[in-house]
Amino acid sequence: MPFLKHVEYLKQKYAEKRSQLPKCKDCGIEGHEHKGSYLCSQYIKNTRKKKGPTKDDYETKIDKQKGKQMRLEQEKAGSSSSSSSAPICGSCKEPGHLNAKSKECLNYKATLSEMLQKDFGGSMEQFTRKLYLESVLRPSHKALFTDKVIKLSEFIRNVTFRAQIFVSSYIILNQDSDSLSAITQQNFWYSVSQLIMGQEVTNKKFLSNEIVFSFVAFRQTHPSILFTLKDHKITGYSDSLSAACVTLATTHLNHIVENFERRIVYFIQIKLKDVYKDMPKGFLYIMAREYCYEHLLGSNGNPKWPKQFDLVRIAHVNQITDIIQELKNRLLITPTTTNLTASPTKFLSVLG
């Protein structure tokens, strides 16, 4: 009968399809290839964070704002306490301020916004238009202008590149040093840049003698760290170098705050690999993030032992406890978002 033939045909096609189905190498059941499929009885959802920037939630934003406010207050308190006597201005020689950038200085030059406010008042409205460089420069001046920009860019790159090499070397060799407390400050990087250029440091407040002596030793071992103005003559570099130092300071601050958890969790995963040699990376991440890192945060809820790991072998438990304790001993304060934002340099000893 046609119907029975059709049924037999469907059964045959089904059998052929079944024979072509992959067999899971983890659970042994057909229909999927490995435990990464949700059809597998051993399937575990991948809880690892996706790479790339993610938006902070409301609580994280509040914690970062609190931390930033605390850091600014600490810097303000430090600057006020460090000056025992009134500073003398280098421009007008009057006490009470440092330079002509202060409004108290007799030689103070108003900014563009201040001059516009003074001339036009609050009823002023500004419009900004973007213009191509070719439409502003005369053809006869273009080559000279371009050459100067390229020369200045090369100079700034060479100085800041060497500054980062020296500071990174110092961090690795002096993880517990207090001299790195200003690494997130623009003046710190400008002072290091002056060392690179073979100049005398003008603002010694942000650069300790320990760093200066370390640079002298580093320079003797690696003479190419110097990029002096004597050998590379250039003028008008100060403003561009200051802007580059702002970028360096901000980058180091963000690197500590944004990447601290990821780097510590990855470090714990590497350590756990020596304890559980045959465990998948996903399981190790769960142990590192949900148990070990929560202990570092001092969670009140006592982090639960992941169900993927048995508690039969007490040696494993002791090894994990040692990993956590090793990191705790290097932490000066709890690595909450607020503390990371307020005092980022206190975590350099752990990141090193």
C-alpha cells in the first residue's frame, strides 16, 4: 500500500539521519558534539565575561564617583599639608601662588572663555565650525607646517615611549614602593619626561629621590633611554608634552581601575591549573571568580564552594586557601570599586 511504503521510506530516512548524527565525546549521547551544547547532560553555561568594554551598572557608577571624590580630597589634603610656607611666584615674585597661571598673579593672562565672558557677558552664544587644514593654510606654508608637526610628534613619541619603559621597569622591580603614589598624576609623568630629556626636574614634589636614583642606575645600564634636547633640538614642545602626560596618567588610572578584577581572576586561574590539571577553563573561571575573588572582596555572605569541584581531597582545599591568603597578604585595602578609584596606586603591589 502506498501509505505503508511511505512509512517505510520515512523510517529508512530517519535511520540514515541518525547514523549521521555526531556523538558527544563527553556524555556519549548522539545529537551533539561536546558539552558546549545545551543538549548535553554535562552542559554548563559559559559564565566568563565577554571581552571588550561593557557599560557600568548604576551601583558601579556610584562607587566610582565616591572613589574619585575621595582621591581628589586626598590629593588636596596632601598638597595643602606639604606646603609649610607660602609659595613664591616664579613670574611676579609675590607670595601666595606658584606661577602666572594663578588669578592672583600680576602677570595672569585670562583664558579665551574668560575674555569672551568679560566682553560679551552671559548672553553670548558660541558656534563652532570644522575646517579642513588645506582651507586654512596657504600652499606655500603647508610643507613647513607639516614638517614641524611631524617633528614634534616624533619627539613626543620618543620621550613618552621611553618614560613608559622606565616606569614599567621600576614598577616590576619595586612593587611595594611608596614612590609610585603619584603615578596617576600628570606632573609625575612630566617629571619623568624631564629625566628622559636630560633636564633637571623642576617639580620634585611628585618624584621621589628613590625614582631619580633608580633612573641614574637604569641610564647606566641602558644609555639609549636618554633622548636629550642637545641631540634632538626642538622648541615649543612643552604644551604638547603636557597633554601627552595627561593621557599617560589617565591611561594608568583607568588600567588599574578597569582591569584589576580581570587580571587577578586570570592570575588565580593560572594558579588553579596547577591544582586541578584536568579541569576545563570554564570550571577554573567559576572557582577563581565566584569563590576566590569573592574572598578577596571580603564578602559577608561567605562565598559558596562551586558544585563543579569536590571537597574530598583536603589537599586541594588547602592549596586554594594558600592562593587566596597569598593575595590577601599583598592587599593593603579591600579591592572594591570605590577603593580602586580612590586609591589606585595601593593595588600596584598586587598587579606586579
